[in-house]
Amino acid sequence: MLLHKIIRNDFELLAPAGDRERLEMALCYGADAVYLAGEEFGLRAAAGNFKRDALKDAVALAHGLGRRVYVTCNTLPREDELQRLPDYLRFLQEAGPDALIIADLGVLALAKRFAPGLRLHVSTQLGVVNSATANVLFAMGADTVVLARELTLDEIRCIRANTPPELRLEAFVHGAMCVSFSGRCLLSNYLTGRDGNRGECAQPCRWKYSLVEEKRPGQYFDVVEDGGSYIMNSNDLCMIRHLQGLAEAGVTSFKIEGRMKSAYYAAVITNAYRHALDAVAAGDPVPELWVRETEMVSHRPYCTGFYLGNEPGEHYAGTYETGADIVAVVERCGEDGDAVVTQRNKFLTGDELELLTPEGEPVRFTVGELFNAEGEAISDARHPMMELHMRLPKQAPRLSILRKRRLNP
């Protein structure tokens, strides 16, 4: 497929929405679609998620902006949990999202029966690695398959060549990677009793491990490689430089991982991939500005996963890299830049900040006068979520972000 013939409508940027704030950030910063969960049957039980009324509101908000909502129904339910599923599926049919994300064939069959109006997306948890499986799922009613993360670009290209063009192929492009094959892991269940296949993963692959020798109980020895002991802690995925290759292989939905990540992460990463994907759709290279933006959030070292024929590798230390910290969010702003913001982290008059908006590259400026909600001049913003009045370098829409860099320019 020649890339210059691909128009933006052929691409979908799919972003995570762990709660209402992250939903609004993802939509504001350019997601074509979001994926989220209700209070049951989603694979991120510890995320904020959405109560039933809130889920309906989320669908209405996204649809009002011309965007799509996919609801995760991707746990592997046990027999007793199946009894609750028909009622939940009927509710989702009423709520009206655009699709359900499903990892279990029994759930898929029940969804066709109790939520027949919703499209069906097959989760990466099912582990689709060949065209035969993709074709069977299409015949069973799937609209989209989320490909296993273990595939290379060449393998994706072969799957695309041997599946109906009506079947959409979705792939992860950014975020944390599971040490287990397609997320099918029993480690958390074994060590903590929390089942990762039912949304309760304790992430023991991220823990630091030691060795104990049989005849020396109580003496712990580090499992050391390259200075660390986090032997199952995978690097993070970042494919922003390789979106053209994914598109040429046949991927049309580009998925960002991160329903457990912050609203700041949802905004910055969605924003970076929105601009990058638009560049690819126009036949242009991805500007380095948007590659650098992926460094502005907390992350493990980046890799390209299995896509280019290598392996993700492990991050043996427990530390994270962070290029910038969010300090405030814009609530409203006039044409002259006079703004009301809410504080997220402490900052001072005289600090050098960046203003990030959905419209273009970040703008640096120095903080001038600050005023509290009562109009009193203050020298610093020290209280969480306090209302502040300040002058920005330009007019900025609601949910624009003020941040302080950690990295050198």
C-alpha cells in the first residue's frame, strides 16, 4: 500500500481513558477513539473506571465530538461470573458504545446474543498471531482483531494479505509491555491470589527479586545483570518513528496502552501520536518534536517490541525516566492570555514553564505574577488543586497543560 494514498480517515488513534479526567484529556488531545471500562469485566480493575451513569455520559461526550468509544469486556470470567454477564451486556447495548473489546469466545457468543447492536473487537489477550485465527474470528462476527504484541511487521503484513479487507487490524504502538505472552499470565495469581486475567494483576514481574541459597536461609543475594535485579521488568514500547511501517503492513488502528497512567500521560502521548499520525497520513516524516514529546512522561527505556524482529529487552533497574512534570491545568483563558488554572505540582514566580496545547508545539515562558482565587498576589502555588490566576504567553483552550522540564532542551 502506498502511503501517500492513505488519508486520515483510514487511520484511527485509539487512546486509554481510565477515568473521566483521562477521557477528557484523550479527546482534547486528538484521539479518534478511546477505550474504557465499566466496573466489571475489564482488565484494569484498579483503574478509576466508570459507573454505569458515568459510562453513559462518557459515550455521550465522545459521540458529541464525533469520536468513538470501545468498552473493555476482556477478562476471562469464571463460571460464577458468567451469571452477571447478560445483565451487563444488556446495559452496554443501552449505553451505546461503538464496540466491545472481548478476549473470550464464550463472552463473544453472549455479546452477540445480549448486545447484538455493538461491534466486536477481539482483544490482544486472545493472542491472534495468524490469518487462520483472524479469519475464524471474522466469521464469528468480529469487526476488529487486536494483534498479539509478539508479531513482527512482516508477520502482520502476511496476516493482512490473507484476511478480508473488511476486518480491521489494530496494534499497540506505545506503553508498558507484559512479560507474558499476550498478557496470559498466572504469576500474580500464584504469588498474591490476584488474577491478572480478571483485571487484578499485582505486576510481580516489576518486583525486585533475590536468590536464597538452601543452606543459608535468611541471606538474600541480588540477581544482578547490568546493575539491577528487576529481571522480568520489560522495557516500554514506543513506535512513533515507525508508524509508516505499521501502516504499510496493514494496521489501521494504532493503540496507546495506559488506562492506569496519569491524565498528563494521556494528554502528552495522545498529542504526540496525533501529530505523528497526521504527518504519516500526509506522506511526511514524523517531526522530531513529537518524538521528543514521548520523553516528557514517566517511562522505562523505550524499545520497538517485537515489530522489527528483535525483542523488547528488560529494564533491570527500578527507576523511571521523566522529562517533565505537570504543574497546572488550564480551566479557562481569555484572548489576552489571562487564565485561570488549577495547580497539580508546586511552582513559583520566575519559573520557566512550557504551555502544551493540542494545537502545536509547546511554548516556553517565564511565570510572572500569580494570584490566588481571592485576587491576592502570591509567590508560589503550593496547595494541591488550588485555583490560580496568571498570564499565559497566548490564549489556550481548556485542558491545556503547564509543565516544568526536567530534561535539558
